[in-house]
Amino acid sequence: MELLAVILMFVTGGAIAIFVMIATAIARREAERNGGVPQRVIPERDRIASSLLFHVVTLGGVPSDVAMREVRRASGIAAPITSGIDITNWGESYARMSTPEQRASLLEIAVQLVASRGTLVPLRQYVALLDLSFALGFQTDALAKLREQYGFDYVDHAKDGRPREADRGAGRMTFFDRGGDEQELLRVLQIEGPATRAAIISAYRKLVAQHHPDKFHSKTREEQDVAAARFIEITRAYEALLSVHRE
């Protein structure tokens, strides 16, 4: 009887060990399928993704209920949405729990949602796309390529508050205009010495940190207009130079 009990214990223990091994293998496969992210993290990642997309869409003046439907239709994610988020912090959080392919897909979905309305994009919405692109870890002209692929332009509503000569494009600043003297563009980005792709990206990010429109929300209207004009100028220079320096 005791021998039978011992044998039963061994059999039970072996069965439990096999079950644990199978469960571990399944969990490992699931993690690999989701870019090394444990299964329990996926709902949080989806919540972050849907909230980021929702934030970008609503900055275009879209009502919340409409934005929510558009996000869920475009992304296929039905996760809860958090409004009023910081797009940089949330974008970086998403980047830490996703694969490069998932990050690229999220940025492309955001661009599709913005471009699908067929209207000029407000400056704040375009800035949000830039913030999202950088937060997801894209250091190149990924956003510029997507913009060319899906085709959209933006309008600077601050133009009415400043002289026309402050903005060469008189308000509507097309990013498909690749013209301009290279030395003048380098001067705009305050680049001295060889114009390499790395130098262009570094200079742009430094200037954006100084002239980002969100930094001037509590300033006077005049200061906001000057910052918006400067932001547009350096962004146009950045993208024009990247279209030339593709190394």
C-alpha cells in the first residue's frame, strides 16, 4: 500500500512537471509572437496605443465619440482610452513594450487617421505626429516618408497674428516644397561644418526642444506666433535637407 502511494506521488509529480513545462513553452511562444512581451502586458499596450491614436485624432478638432470610432476602426483595438495624455511619455512607454514592426504600424495608423479627413492638418496635430514619431524611436524621416505616401499638408492658424513676411508660405506651409538654397537651410538649423544626416537630425531635435509650440501655451499671443513661425521654418529646413542627405 505504501509502495503504491509512493508510485502515485511520483506519477502525480511527473504530471505536474510536464504540465508546467507545457505551460511555460506556450507562454514563451506567446511572448515571442508578441515581440517578447508577456501576455499580461498586451492589454496595457493596447490601451496605450488606442489612447495615443485618440489623442492625435482629437487634436484635429474631431469630437471624442467620432475619434473613438475612427481609432477602433483603423487599429482594430477596442481597449479603453485615456484622454489628456502626454504623448511623449506614453509613446516611449509603448516603444518599450512593442516590436519595431508594431511601432512602425502605430505611426502609420496615426498618419492614415490624420490624412483620411482630406483637410489641412492643424499645426498642433502635426506637432503631435512629430512627438509620436520621436517617442517611438524613429530618428530618421519616417514621418516625412509616410506624409509623402499618404499626402497631407497642414495650416498655420497663427499666421493671422503675425506679418505675412514672417512666414514665406503665407500660412499654408507645404512640406512637399523641397526647394531652397542648402546653405540657407543649414543656417536655419544653425549647422556649421559638414552637413551629415546625423548632424541635421541632432540640430533639428535641439531646436524643436526650444521652439515647440507647447512650450509657449502660457505666453502672449505675439510670443506664440513667433514660436510657431520658427517651428515651421526649422521643420521645413529639416525635411528639405533630409530629402537630400539620405546616407
